[in-house]
Amino acid sequence: MRGKLMFGAASAALLAFALAAPAAAQDSEPADNVSTTASLSVGQSVSGVIQPVGDGDWYRLNVQQGQRYVISLDAAPGEGEGAVDTLLGLYDAQGNQIAMNDDAGGTLNSRLAYVASADGHVFVEARAFADQGEGAYTLRAEASAIPADDAGNDATSRARVRAGQPITGLIEFEGDTDWYRLAA
């Protein structure tokens, strides 16, 4: 009887370890596609690690129409010469790429601006430029209202141009187009 009891206790311990192992082995890193549960909030930084080699971390970002979002992905300070060369991707709700940036401002860090055309969410991807790259990073998103536009962005524009008279206009934000009416 004593042998059966020891076998039973050993089996119970092995079963308890087997049931606990999957929870301990779960990946706490964000997924690398639209199934991610990780999120990025405007005004807050997220720190992560691109690891193993070839890893990409996706974050869900809620956006509002008429807002301009500036998203930055920086190698973690203190990484020195071994800092990861970041690559920042932006994807729509279905996972289609909207924009991408490799190097910004003369550095190996990444930055892009995006104007939301509708309320909803997009996905932001943090990864290394080279598939062999890995390292720590900081991801951040900021939002602001888009600036006033000097001309409309479609056929309803009230801006006018006359033959022989030059017009000086501005492209005020990413994705801005200026339409002018011409009476011919």
C-alpha cells in the first residue's frame, strides 16, 4: 500500500507541474499581427524588447477622425553601439499596411505621422530593420488636432484660382490635398 501512495503522490506532483507549466511558459510579448491584445495609449510610452531575432510587436491604437498622430519608436537609451535599428509600421484594422518608417531625423530611430480619416483603431508595429536585429525599445504616440486647411480636400472646395494669377498654398498635414476651383 505504501508503494501505491508514493506513486500517487508523485503522479499528483507531476500533474500539478504539467498544469502549471503552460501558464509559466506563456509569451507575455505582444503578438505580431491583428490578434494582439497589447495596446498603445496616446501620451503614454510602452517599453519592449525585439527578441528573438525576427520578432515584431504589434499594439492596438485607438484613433479619432480629424486627429494627427505622431508615433515614435526609439532604441532604448543605454544600448550604445548595440542599439537596435528600429522599423515602425502602421496598419489598418484589417492588417493592411498604411505607412512605414525606418530612419527619422538622421538617426536609426523611427517616426511617422498619421491623420485618421475615421474613428476606430489601427495597429502599430515595432520591429528591427534587419531580421537579425534585436534589442530594447520605447514606443510612444502623441495626438493633436489637425491644423486649419487653406483649401478644401475635394470637389466641395471653396478655394478659387484665376487664369494667369499664381496661388501660394500650404500642405498643412500628412495626407492633405488642396483643390481649387477654376472658372474657364
